[in-house]
Amino acid sequence: MNSFDSQSELKSGQHSYRIFRLSALEKKGVNLGRLPYSLRILLENLLRQEDGKTVTAEDIEFLAKWQPQAEPSREIAFMPARVLMQDFTGVPAIVDLAAMRDAMKLLGGDPEKINPLQPAELVIDHSVQVDEYGTGNAYEQNAILEFQRNRERYAFLKWGQSAFHNFSAVPPGMGICHQVNLEYLARVVFTREQNGQSVAYPDTLVGTDSHTTMINGLGVLGWGVGGIEAEAAMLGQPVSMLVPQVVGFKLIGKLREGATATDLVLTVTEMLRKLGVVGKFVEFYGAGISELSLADRATIANMAPEYGATCGIFPVDAETLRYLKLTGRPAEQIALVEAYYKEQGLFHTPASPEAEYTQTIALDLATVQPSVAGPKRPQDRVLLSETGASFRKQLPNLLGPNAGKLGERQAVRWEGEGGHASVNGNVQSTHGTPEPGSAHGLQPIPEHATVKERFGVEVDPYLDHGSIVIAAITSCTNTSNPSVMMAAGLLAKKAVEKGLSVPPWVKTSLAPGSRVVSDYYNKAGLMSYLDQLRFNVVGYGCTTCIGNSGPLPGDVSKAIEDHGLVAVSVLSGNRNFEGRINSDVRANYLMSPPLVVAYALAGRIDHDFDNEPLGKDKAGQPVYLKDIWPTQQEVADTVASALTSESFRKEYSTVTLGDTNWQGLRFPTGDVYQWEPDSTYIRKAPYFDGMAATPAPVTDITSARVLAVLGDSVTTDHISPAGSIKQNGPAGKYLTDHGVKPADFNSYGSRRGNHEVMVRGTFANVRLRNKLAPGTEGGVTRLLPEGEQMSIFDASVKYAERGVPLVILAGKEYGSGSSRDWAAKGPKLLGVRAVIAESYERIHRSNLVGMGILPLQFAEGQDVASLGLTGEEVFDFPGLKALLDTKLANGRTLKVKATAPDGKTKEFEAKVRIDTPQEILYYENGGILQYVLRQLAARA
């Protein structure tokens, strides 16, 4: 359909394209200039997808006449151009598609119908772990270990490439999905053949990772969704969404000397979290955006999940075109981007009119100050000058159960050429220290060596609360930004030239987001200096930021455990939630790459950079941070001299080939996957077992027990299995019973394709506090009514044997953090039927619905405490069936009945957070994948 007569022709170079002109709506009295940029992208999507059913003329007109102050109420269907995945979330998505093929066969349909209809691109970036570090061969050793641990998963993905159309994978060791997306995959303008004609339209996407929003910096609209929602999008299902409110963020001025893009994004995150933008779009505008490089914009856009927005987008402008040229995109593609966006009135210039927004907020870039964020949340920004005082204030809340007061911190100085360490005045030669000018850094050392074995230093006396044990330049947020990366390299150069060294107990690592980083570091002559400070490349992927920091040296870990120390990590990442970075580390701080190097040199988080030297130079003079901090001009000159289009063209010309390990990997063939019954990595997903062609009617939930009572800001890291697998936990016992040695457990993320492991790791985070089992940390609950304390998984098994449905009670911002589909899949397999929380993070709420779990929200002003709930009650949800039978037409509140052990009952109203008509269908089918499968089977 084409109700608005919007189809037209666009010529670019030698090619002609069919487009859907936004200007056609002006004939209907629409003022396009008042619409935010992001909504105009959505509007084009609706124009192009109009079919009278999924997208109607009324939908288009409603969006075109968007009212900034209106509460979101109307549902629209968004059809992204493509889907982006990383391997942690991508493997279970492909497992689900493979299981759907089996189920389709049982339903009498054609398994080939289960096939991505939109391009699905997966980048394997989440599986590399920092086992080896601080040596010239750290990358090679970690890459070998990665393939040994993940061979089965990688073979499965290669099968997926051969079995599914429209699915491609970037092999491991090439980079982080968001940086590869920014530098290579993103088209900005998409084209496809339809009815013998080329159609051009904006590049849009959804991704199975929260930080998919990084691409917003390039003017591409996209955001993170759960894996289950992404699978539906791959299979041609539109993303159901409410027309959002849009917050305008005005930037003016220019960053002052000493402030970095990381400081800016931490400031933006703090401001927007305070404002409250969950479920909203954020759009950046104002004269200040012209002062930001594309990489700076991408850094800000990357953190949208941290400030809570669905997206954080910048418009396409001249800087976008410059970046496309820098990153080696074809000239004809760049010309098409310019022609298309100008033709559609989407190309931003200083003369572009300001759009209307739901609300606005402003920031003068000149006011941004050096900052860090921590010790637990990205939005908890602290001025660099106040970090020590802030840590000491937070310390009582961070102490572990074995915490004891150590003696005063002993003096530790690092001085002299070659990294000699002066410990309490006794000079000791650090093991394996490079000779001056060494190109490769430290020499090979034994695998999992202790600090004493590496450096000949007893760490116990020198570790204290606040000691930094991990310093990592990691994550897509900053490794995609040449300015902050060059600043880190220049700081390292000046530090080495002054004779400074990193204390031996600091586990240092450099994990670039693409191989281009190493290329420009080498061209700038900076890699050798980073090596000399032990910031050797450990891998090209997500490492420390997602919990793949690897084990600490044994003696460091023992000292932390013996004394209950609050050890610290510093990282250039975007996430620092409890238990995420490393199970031994209780305080985690986000910061810019140069600050990571600076703190590594300092060795402790409460170092006073203004008044306390980092050490002494070769002449015995004190060296302060200001003495080695590079100027903006130094950074800009180095970037200009070392970063070229040729670097991008060279590195990305072979990005899909992989190394010899990938190329030689053998994999099964066939349209239907041959499941291995003994596999501990890949198991057939159970969601379709016994599924009928039509769903059973929805029934009320009765006689439910509470599995956990949780507080505020419980993240998907607390819920979903993440990080290392503990030997004595349910998942560790399962692997041991299946013949897997603890050394080969790998991480939860790498075993996401095995539901048996994942369900046992759900709610097993070591920092989870379940109020139903007071005084405990980790996945512990009490079995009711007996009151016996046990693991959450073991309790769920007993409840399942009794036929008892389960409920979770929670506080504010339940499910914030990464878009982990297992944060919904795991509870589903545990037997959770409903969650009652004070509020939800956007992605997690939709994931719960997508898995057939009922999300309920306490009425305003009510919570677990105010209602006097203990979690020992039996819960009933009468009226659920009747309410859904009306498609929620009779309201969105449900009466909940809680019966205490003494027989007394309490009744309260909860809001049903099934937010769209499409979500009602998903819930009635038991989940989004079951709905899609039934739809496809019906067409067979």
C-alpha cells in the first residue's frame, strides 16, 4: 500500500533507487521540521512497511502528528533492516532457531521456513578471557585457550552459517561487535532488490546487546533487545513498540584541556539518570555536537543503557560522511548516504531547525571535569579529585564477611630503569622485566603464575582496602575512540620515559575493540611503551568489562580472601555492577583509558593525584600526573599522523576469514542440527517440547510461592548466569557429574547454549541478597513452608515436584543492565510464573513477557515493606484469565491475594505490565517464539 503517494526515485552516481519520501506527508499538513530526527527515521519505516494490517495509514498519520507531551499510548510496528548479535547472546538465539526447526518438523511444517528473513550478523567477541597477561605472547595464549574451551560452540555457529540463509558470523579475535559495527558493518543507508528494483532506506537495527546503541553515534537508529525478541525480528516479526517520548539533550561549548570523552559520557549518564529517561529516546542537538568527533558521539551513544534510554542518537551530518571516508567505506556508498539523507530532509547542518522535544536538558562541554564512576554503578559519577574520599565513605558498605583491619599501608615506591621495584626500601629485580627498548614486554611465565613467581614479591603485606588489582583498557565504549586510546598510549610513553612502573599485583590488560587500534598504536610508536607497563594486548574482544577478567594470581586472591579486603578494579568500560568484573573484587570504577594507566601506576584507588606523586624520575624528582598527562593538541596530532583510511581497509579486508584455528574448524552439515546427547555446551532448547499447534487457554495463577525477595537495582547480572562457574554451586556440580574438570568449566556466557547449566546458574550471582534468606549472599533461598535453607535451583526443583508455581518480589529498576535473555529464560525454567516489582528496566520487562512470565508492578507508593510482605505468603492472582480474555480492555490492574502462614490475607492491586496488544498474543502463546512458530506453521 502507499496511501500517501510517497514512492519516488533517487539517483546517486550511476544508480537509481526507489525511496519513500517523507516530504509526501507535508501535503497532509505535516511539519516535518518539528519532528525529532529519530522519529523521522521511524516515520520512513512505517511509510515503507504500510500494508493496512501491521502498519496502517492511521499509524503513519499518528506518528507524523506526534505530540511531545503525550504519554506513550499507541503501538506501532518497527521493522529493523537487520539484527546484530554477539556470541554470548547469539549462540542461544541460533540454538533456539535450530530447536524451532525440529519443532516445525513435528508440527508438520517445513523446517526451512525457520530462517532469518532480515540479515543477521553475529560477531564472536565475548568468549576471550584474560588468562595470560603482561607478556608478549598473552594474545596468542589467550586465543589458544579460547578455541580449546569454545570449539564446540564455534563449530555450532559455523553450522548455522551454512544452514541458515541471511546469517553471517565474524570470527573470534577480530574485535568487539559494536566497534566492528561502527567501523565496518553499518551501512547508514541500506539497499535491497525488490520486484526488480533497488530500494534505498535508512539502516536500522536491533541487537542482542544493550550497547547496540553505540551505532546511534553514526546516525543509525537501533537499540538492544532480548535475544528472544531479536529472534522474532530475524523471522520477520516487527518489533512492537509504543510511540516514545523524546528528550532533547542540547550540547554547547567545547571540552576543556584535561577533560576526555569518557568524562563527558559519565557526566551525561549521571544527568540523564537523575532526569529519568527509561523507555524514552534521547536525541543530541545544539552547536556543541559539531565539536565532537564521530568517535566521541559513539562513546556517548554507547552508554544509553547506563542512562536508561532506549537510544541516544546523533543526526547524520558532515562529520558522519568524514567518518565513513576515514573508515574506508566505498565512495559510492558515502555518496548515496549524502544524497539520501539530504533528499529526505534528514541531513543536519548548523542551519537546521531545532525539533520539538518532550523535555530538554543542556550541558556546556566546558564544564565537564575529569571523573570516574563507581564503585557499583555507571551513573555514580565522582570527581577525580574526590575519588579517594568517596571510596573511604563507601568502604563500610563494601566490606566482605571476613573483613579485618590491616596495619597502616606500607610504603611502596617504584623507581629506576627497567621497572625495578623498591619495596620498603629493598630493591628487588622484578621477574621478566623487559630490557629498555624491548618491543615485546615481559618474557613468557608459567600459566596462572602467582605474583611471587612473576616478580619475586610477597603481595600480602602490601595489599590493603583500596588496592587496585585489575587495571583494564577494555570495552567498546572507549576502545572505539582513538583520542582516548592515544591519550593512554602517550601517557604510558611519558611514564616509561620518567622511569615509572606498575606495581606487580596489578593485573593489567589491553583488549582493543578492533585490530585497527593495534595498527595505529604501532604507527604512532606507542605499543612498546604500553607493553613496558604490562598493558600488552590480551585479545580483541569484550574481556574485563563483561566479567572475563580471568583469575587473579593465586596469592593476590588468597590475600583478599584471608583479610576480607575490598580490592578494586579500574577499567575503561561501561558496566561495574556488583560481582560482574571479578568475584574477588568488591569495588569497580569506570574511567577513561589514560586514567586506567594512571591508576595502575598509583596502585590504589585513593591516590591523590593533585598532591601525591606517582613516583620519582631517574633524577630522583617527584613525578605527578600533570607531568605525564598529554595535551589535547598532542593527542590530536598523534591521531592525525597515525590513523588513516588504509588502516581500516587493511584490517577489515580479511575480517570474515578468521585465523587458522577458525579456518580449520570442522563442523556438522545439514538443515536440521544433529544434537549431541552428551554435549555440555549445546543442548536442544526445551521451550517447544510438547507444544501443540494452538495454545492452551490462559489460566489464573494460584497457590504460588515466593522464590526470592529482592531489593532495588537488581540487575540482569544478578539474575542471569554470568562470569565464572563456582565448583560447589549447582552448575558446577552438574558439570562435574558430566565429567567436566573445574579447570574446563569456562564461563556461564560460553555455556549459554546449554539450558541445564544456565538454569542452575540463574540467581546464583555471588552478590545477590535474597531477603527471604537474611544474612546470606549468593543464590540462596528458603524452601517453604518448611523454611529449610538451600540453593535457589534446588528449591525450584522441589517446588516443581510439588506442582507449585513461583513468584519473585522486587524493588525499583528490576532487570536493569545488559539485555540478557537468560535473565528471563532462567526464571522461566525455574518455574517462575510472575514477578511483582516497583519498576522495570525496559528490555527485561519485554523479555519476561517474551518468555511467558507475567510482569506486575506495585501501585505507586506501595512496595514489599509498605504492604508488610515477608515472602512467606502464598500468592493467588484471581481474575488474570478474565482480564486477558478482554485483551486488557477492562483495565490493566489485577487483584493479588497474599495469604500469610497464620492464615491472614492481604489484597492489593498491581499493574499488569503487558504493554501492547502484540504482547498479549505473546503471553497467551506462552512466549514470543511459540507465537512465531505457530504463525509460521499455520502458513505451511
